Amino acid sequence: KKFKPGSVFFRLDRNKPGMLLPRKGNATTPIEVQRKQLPIYQAKPQLLNQLRQLPNVILIGETGSGKTTQIPQYLYEAGIGRQGMVAITQPRRVAAISLAGRVAEEKRTQLGKLVGYTVRFEDVTSSETKLKFMTDGMLLREAIGDPLLLRYTVVVLDEAHERTVHTDVLFGVVKAAQRKRRELHKIPLKVIVMSATMDVDLFSEYFNKSPVLYLEGRQHPIQIYYTKHPQSDYLQAALVSVFQIHQEAPPSHDILVFMTGQEEIEALARTCRDIAKHLPDGCSPMVVIPLYASLPPAQQLRVFQLAPKGCRKVILSTNIAETSLTISGIKYVIDTGMVKAKRFNPDSGLEVLAVQRISKAQAWQRSGRAGREDSGSCYRLYTEAEFDSLIPMTVPEIQRCNLASVMLQLMALGIPDVMNFDFMSKPSPEAVHSAVEHLELLGAVERKEGQVFLTALGKKMASFPLEPRYAKTILLSPDYSCSEEILCIVSLLSVDTVLFNPPARREEVLAARKKFSSSEGDHMTLLSIYRAFKKVSGNKEWCRENFVNSRNMGLVKDVQAQLKEICLKMNLKMESCGADTEDVRRCLAHGMFVNAAELQPDGSYLALDTHQPVAIHPSSVLFQAKPAYVVFNELLHTSRCYMRDLCLVDADWLLDAAPEYFGRKLHLTRS
Ligand code: ADP
Ligand code: MG
């Protein structure tokens, strides 16, 4: 490892009494003792010394050393930045919620008082809140109303190595706010950038050559295993590995498996539970715990609970357990080498969620999870040659996503010249161009004399914490007298899935869904499920029978209320179209026309704007029906490129929505 000259290096003494790492069973250790056992505790006085003096700090420390949970508390206890709040940003909402909960517990206060959190559509803070955990996206939204971030005296940009598009934009926003506050003689803003590992030179350079503080990790040796041959089915390989370890290792050694998403995690969890039931005598029992972003918080906390004695804990997780959450007791890591992430083609303007290979940096982070408390093993379900071919670092999201949403926000922040924004890594000119084109199509921006301006519509669109096309659809809805329905649909699409789809009970699910299934598509189906849910006032029994996630449905109501508030502020007319939902579809066609697809004579589909072949996802109610034209919400790339959440539309509506665009580009003609 190379360290920058002038950087501060806290060497932690492994043999110091009281510094023994918490072993299994630490859940019974009093929480104050747990805090003192964290590696960061040793460095507290020197750390505070530095944090007090420096306006910018970069803090690097092994995952689990206590950065996220302790630094905010240290600042508070030392009275640093007491005049305002401390914001701690997280790329993921689960992490923000769970860490705020943990810190509130450590401070023995109720969540929402001294310690709170703000994520999209959920604000658990009060006037007492001093330590505020939030998603990076939320802080960015706040910056639109308050570009100097005057409420905050310290901003902690956590998990900086993840380089989400929001964090990247925040780097620039925070840096500018800091400079302007200095010029205006306002209360200074302290910026702390924290991460496990990252390219410190790039960060230090960007933040005015700020010093780097290293917390030396206490990594135990980890044995790395590769497969002999490339695996064609990483899920199968993971399953085999889990049971091989299970049969050979003592039950107190827990297993963490890195996978890509909810569906495959739930499927593997079920298979593991089934197999575990039928193991030979003498084999210890197993608890299988899924961990992914859309899991209800109560279930997320299960990963932190100890397994009963003599029972093995197997955690199946997305990359959320890579660096944001630390789980104790892990001795074995199984790394599928895969992650689900956004991928963007600026030529086609198409953004897809795709399962793809991780970077080397991610692979090292994953294996590191095995050696936190003792020596461990990591099973990489790929060959060493495959490992060598991985890219060194994950490409920042800003260089691989559709920038339309971010550009709209930047322009609302009063930063018109996006190409000259102080990005740590600039997006490609093609991607910026394609985003401007997208926003232009939606009517959010217009070009005048080579400059791009936000239109009145664009300003309104930026007020919604939504993708531009959803915001546009809402703004259009009064013209179709269906704002109530559109708000409801957008809310349904904004929370994590409201439906359960356990594959093992596929027949039952299909039968239950049939009652609500609409030939007009998934949006209408969701709408009728929501209406039925409201009719029975969210009855738990009804939810179970109909495979409806009652918690997420409850959230839909909150989201809807919040969106409605924004609409009312703009004096939008709130109306319902009742049973006649054709206007809802018309409205969706007008708002979502960039995501339209056309049936081809051979039964396949083409995305209309990019001419890319796409298919209807099997979960869609339109899977069999195959209508001539649809608009869809998103593309998911697995074995093929699937459209998810579809709505049946008329070609005429698309033409009306963007006559020139469709006429010129696609030669779509009226029926
Ligand atoms: P870092 O940010 O350096 O990765 P954290 O501050 O997130 O470290 O974690 C410090 C410790 O707090 C870890 O040992 C972790 O297991 C523990 N911890 C965090 N959240 C919870 C929770 N909800 N329940 C129990 N332990 C937790
Ligand atoms: Mg952390």
C-alpha cells in the first residue's frame, strides 16, 4: 500500500487490553463496551484533534472499524459543529435507516430526536436532531432550496468509494458551499469524506489537497480460493459451496454469500432452507437470512442477531454488506463475482440494470468481510484468470448512467453549464448531450443560442423527487382529469415492490392476481390492487391471501400524500377519472413516450427510440397478450433485455405526445 506523504496514520495496537475484537456473543456485551471495543476508539483523541482543526478531512478505515457509527458521535460529544447539524450521507437508504437506528441506540435516545434520518419520502427528524443520517440524494435535494447547506456545520460524505452519481454531484456542491460560506463569512462548513478503500490521491487533490487520515485495519489472514474452471451457473455454484462449508465447518462459523438481487436471493434462500431440512443426522441446523435494499427494516435487523447456539447463520446479501453494513461472526465469504448495476449506452441513450462482473476493488472488499474477527476464507466462484481480467475499480456511476435526472437537478441548483461543473470525474460529452436531448424531448429544457435553459415546466419537474418522466406525467395528469390515479401509480412505482412473488407458490400467486389483472397492463393492475387494498383498509389477512406487501402498501399512502402536497402547492387540479381508465393510459403514453416499444411481425419488440430489441418480462400481465404498442418503466438486462411494468397504449397517443420525434425518427404513422 502506498500512503501519501503528510498523511496521518493511526496504528492500532492489536494486543492492547480491551481492544480484543468482539467475538461471537457480543450482542450481550453492553453497548458502551461495544463502542469502546471498536478499532476507531483507540484513535479517538488524535482523530478529534485533527477533525477540530481541519476544514477538509479524508478518513480511510477498514469496514467495521467504526467510522460511520462513531465519528458523528465523537463530533457531537466534543462539541464540534454544535451550532448546526451534522449530516452523514449514505448511498443506500437501508444503510441510512439502519445506522441511524444503531447510533440512536448507542446514544440511548429515541430515533428522530438527537439522531434521525431522512430518506426519500421518509423523514424521521425533529427540531432536536443534531446527527442526521440521510441518503446522498436527499442532501442533494435539500441543496436545491439551500445551496449553501446552512443548516449544517459538518457534512460527512460516507462510502465515498461507491461513487454514486449523487455523491459525485454532492462533492461539487459541498465544495462550492464551503468556499462560498468562507467568502460570505458565514459559519464554516467542515467536510469529512469517509471510505473503506479508494483512490485517495484523486480525492485529496479534489478537496484542496486535504490530509488523509488512515485508520490502520486489523485484518486477519484470509485464505482465498478460486474455482478451477469458469462457472456457467453461479447460483448453483453458490448453493454447492454453502452446503460444502456447512457440512465441514463448525456451526459457529457464519457464511456470507454475495449475490445480485432480491429475486435470486429469495430463491436461493428457499432452496437452502429446503435442503437444510433434509440433511443427514449430525448436521447442524441452519438459519438463512436474506439482506437486500427493499427488505423491511425489521427484517434487515435480523442479520445482526445471533443464530441460536449450535446453529449456522447463512446470510445471502447484495453488495450492501460489502462496505455499508458490517455483520459480526462471518468466517466464510462466498463471492459470486457478480453485481446488479446500471449500465448506460450514451449512443442509444439507454440505461439498463444489468447483472455484471464486479471490480477487483469490490472483490477485495467482499473477501475482507471474512477476516474481521479471526482468520477466514473467501470462496471466489470464478477462476484466478477471471479475477485478473476484472477492472481495477468500479467506474463511477456518473460515467455509466442516464444523466437526465441529475442534469435537471443541477440546472435547478442554478448550474446551467453542466460540462463545466466541478466534477471529480467528468461524464462524457455524449452522455451529457443525450441527457439534454432527453430533457428537451420532455420539454424540461430548451436551447437558445447554444445555451441550455430550464423551462417553466422543467422548474416544476425538478420540484418532484422523481425521475423526470414521472414528474412530467404527474404534471400532465390534470389535462386528463386523472391526477389522483397518476399520483397513485407513480407512488406504487416509487416504493419497492408491493407484491410478493414466491416462486414456490407460483400457481397460488397467479390465481390470486387474476382477480386484479387488467388487460390494460401492469400499471392498471397495480392500481386495482391498490384500490382493493384500500377497500379492505389494508386488512392483514387479505394481504396475506393476495400476496400483497402490506408495509410497502402503507408506504404508498405516505408517498402519495407527499406528492400531493407538492401538486397542491403548484395549484394542480386533483381529480379522479373513476372507472374509466383510458385517460390514465393516455396520460402515461404522453409522459412516458420515450420508453415506448412496438410489436414486430415476428412477435418480438423493438424499443422505439433506440431500435434495440426488447422483450416483455414474464412477470408482466401483458406477457401473453403482446399488444402492438406499450410504454414501460424500466429495462432489466439478464439473459435478454426485458421491459418491466408495461402499459398498453395507442400509436396515435404516442404520435400526439411527440409528433415530430416519432414522425421523424420512427416513421410511425397513424392507424
Ligand atoms: P464502518 O463505518 O467503519 O464500516 P460502522 O460504524 O458501520 O463501521 O460499524 C461499527 C460496528 O457497529 C460494527 O461492528 C457493526 O457490526 C456494528 N453495528 C452497526 N449497526 C449495527 C446494528 N444495527 N446492530 C448491531 N451492530 C451494529
Ligand atoms: Mg461505514
